[in-house]
Amino acid sequence: MTPFHVGMTRELVVETGAEHTAQFFYKNLPRVLATPFLAGFMERVCAELIDEHLEPGEQSVGAFMQLKHTAPTPLGMSVRITARLTSIDGSKLTFALEAFDEVEKIGEAVHERFIIKTEKFAARVAKKATALHGP
């Protein structure tokens, strides 16, 4: 029996800082929360929710995200991300996410994660690395 059920939720609150600026990716971008960091926070809250229910030797990996970043967030402002599990299909878990800064909604996303066997995944990665660099 799966420990997951549709409707499970988790929330993450993060204070943005200089390390989250869009200028991290390119100098001629605004000094606001960068979209890739918002995506990372969204991935994190889903991974945290899953992690609480994994068996030993399991992890999760992200496979898909459709993200709308709809409003800028000044650095130093807190961001709250809510995740809700909307679908379970075998090892694939799908989440609906919303993000808010201290003033308004700043984004929403759909995110898919897969539960994996850690050793099997590590072996696959090692095989790929060996294919490129040799033993």
C-alpha cells in the first residue's frame, strides 16, 4: 500500500537573498528572484513531501515542470510555496504548486517526480559516465 494519497500538501517558506538574483545567470537581468530559483524551491518542497514517506534505498527525481512566473519578487522578501499532490501513477507523482511573495501570487506550476531505487539509479549514472570517460 502506497504511503501517498492525492491531496497531500506541504509548504516551504524561503527568504530570498542576493544569491537568488537573476543576475546569477546573466549580468543584464533585474535584481529580483530568478525563475530558475523559483523552480528549484518548487522542486524542493515536492521532494521534501515525498522524502518523508520513502523506504530506505529510495529517492525521488524530477522529470517535468511547467512553470509560470507571473510577478517579480524583490530580494530580501519571503516566498511561500505550497505543493499539493494531484495524481499518483505508479512511481510517478504529480503536484500542483503555487508561490506567493509577501504581496501577491508570483507563480504556479505542475511538477512530476518519480520515486527511484537509489542503487539502480547510481549504477545507471556510473555506466553513463564510464561510457564517456572510460573505466
